[in-house]
Amino acid sequence: MTVLFGIDRLIADPALRQPLIGKRVALVAHPASVTQDLTHSLDALAVLPEVRLTAAFGPQHGLKGDKQDNMVESPDFTDPDHHIPVFSLYGEVRRPTAAMIDHADVFLFDLQDLGCRIYTFVTTLLYLLEAVSGTGKAVWVLDRPNPAGRPVEGTTLLPGHESFVGAGPMPMRHGLTLGEMGRWFIDHYGLDVDYRVIAMEGWAPDHGPGFGWPESRVWINPSPNAASLNMARAYAGTVMIEGATLSEGRGTTRPLEVLFGAPDVSARAVLAEMQALAPQWMAGCALRECWFEPTFHKHVHQACSALMIHAEGRFYDHGAFRPWRLQALAFKAIRRLYPDYPLWRDFPYEYVTDRLAIDVINGGPALREWVDDAAAQPGDLDALAARDEAAWIDQMRAYQIY
């Protein structure tokens, strides 16, 4: 079955576009912002007579998706084809300024998300809603799938741990589309926004084999290291490696699809320790020993022993796969095998300098403390996360559109 995304429905239905007549329109987009025939949303909207494009906005990694690493900023520029300003929301500012907001009356938000709290496009949506709140301007989310589907996993971000990778008190794997998340943001933060969602047609997140991602659509990287559906499924776990000294596979062709890579850690020994400690957390995927040599980033030009995740094909069980627990288990196994290993990376992470990166990523210290506590058992972390997961699942039902 063909699934129509929000942009497809807006292009196809003049009635949906009618409220845009006479309005100045801005688009928030990146490389995965394309229609079903792979036309970029900016180009598709530009040819519509009802749509007067006056600005565009690019998130982290840029409108063109050309910035590889985290904390690599994009400049503002003028689009050479459409002759409109393109403002960077990952450059001198993260939040749209009043001057930027003055360029449009309606903001069309068309970013492909990964369904993970730390993926910064969800925070960019919040910051746009906050900037528009009280101005009388409108935000329309042109909704797209959550490729990780509806499953929820992880502990809730704690008060005081908000950041650009932590937009609010939600678990790591949140189970919502960005259109749905915007509804929650408005209620949770009490925002005054003319908000609407151009919903998808035919999206069935609980149906296989694609589950969150419809097989009728090709995968386009929403950011440079989001290279596959396998990565999108694993990301709510593997992103935590960004807070560790282990390699997450940056500098290879399959970044963020491994549980770790390091020249001084035995993948075979770690796998055996994981199986002995909590085999139930390893369900829903296959793990394969492999080697890689990063061409840049951590352990550059060193042969790294690694465990590759295959949450795909016949190895994938959508209901059983729990990437956050799987990654936590890998950390725990490494800590048990190598008690003195310098596991946690101490550097500024998304411009936060007063906390360890792993705590910024997790929205609190609970996971790190569990890994480092020799007496802590899998059941301890499971109980903590399960409580938060149940509360979020109950809360999010009111915001689901599909």
C-alpha cells in the first residue's frame, strides 16, 4: 500500500493549501524532505501558485545535509534557485530569532525524524513552536513516519537536564511522529500557536514488515550518519556511544549500527558476557562480530573489534527489539570485563559543559550509575525504565493521530 506523507497530501489537495493563499510561507527542511516522486519539498512547493515562499530553515547538519559531525555549524545563505533566505537553526543560533520569524506567516515543518529524544529535529520543532507562540503565526507539521514505530523505551529526562538533545520529560524512544509530538509540546509547555498537522494517509506503524517505515518509500538519509532503516531502529541505543570513548562507527560506511568498536576490547568476550548477564535484552535482532577501521573520528586508522546490530530481515522482531537496553547491556558487559576501562567521554556535548556527555544523552545519570555500580543487576535498570515507559505510554495515547 502506498503511504502518503504530509507533503504529498499538501501537494495533491488544493483544499489543504487554501489557507496559505495570501500568506508568506517558510519551509523547515533537510535532504530527506522529499515527495513520493523524490522532488525536494522546497522545489515542489515553489511551483504551486497558492504558495508564496519567502524563507527556508535548515536544522542540524544543514538544509543540504552536508555537515558530517555534531557541533559543526551551518551558515545562513540565499537559495540560488528560489532566491529566498535560508536561515540556519544550527549556526549562530539554535532558536529562531524574532527577525527570522518576521519573514513568514506560516511555517511548514517537514523534517524526517528517527523517533528518538536525542535526535535534534524534535528539539528544533519545540524551539520553533516557542518562537512562534503568541505571535499569531502558524506552524504546520507535514507529518512523516516514525521509522522506529510505536515502541517506547528508556528513562524519562529529569528536570534540569533539558538541552538541545533533551527537549522535555520523555523517554529516549518516544513512539510519536513529529506531528503528534508537536501536539504534546503545545499542551505540556502551554504554548499559544495556530498549530495543525497535515497527517499521513495509510501509515500503519504496527504492521509489518516495515512497521514504522513503509516499504513503498525509499530511505533517504535525514542526517549524514542515518544511512539505513537498520540505523534508525538501533539509534535509541547506539547514540549513547557518542558519550563513550568507544567508536560508534563514525568514519565507516555503517555508523551507529554497532554496539561498540574499540582496538582494546574483545567483541567476542563482550558478547559472551552479555549473554550470561541478560540474554532477554538481546532479543529481536542478530549480533555479529566484525572489524572496522575508522577513516576519521574515534580510533582513527586503528582496527576495531566490534559488534554489528542487524535489526532487519528475518532477524528483526519489532515487539522484542529493545535497543536502549541492548546498548546498556553492552556497556555493562565491558565494565565487568574491563573494570578500569575509561569508558565515559569527558568533552562538551551539544554545547553542554557541566555534565558528562553520557548523562546529557540520557537526560540524567541513572544509566551511567547503573553501568558503573558493580552490584547493580539488569533488573534494577529494568524496573526504573519500566516505570517511566508505562507512564509515557499512558500519556501519549491522547496525542496519537494514527
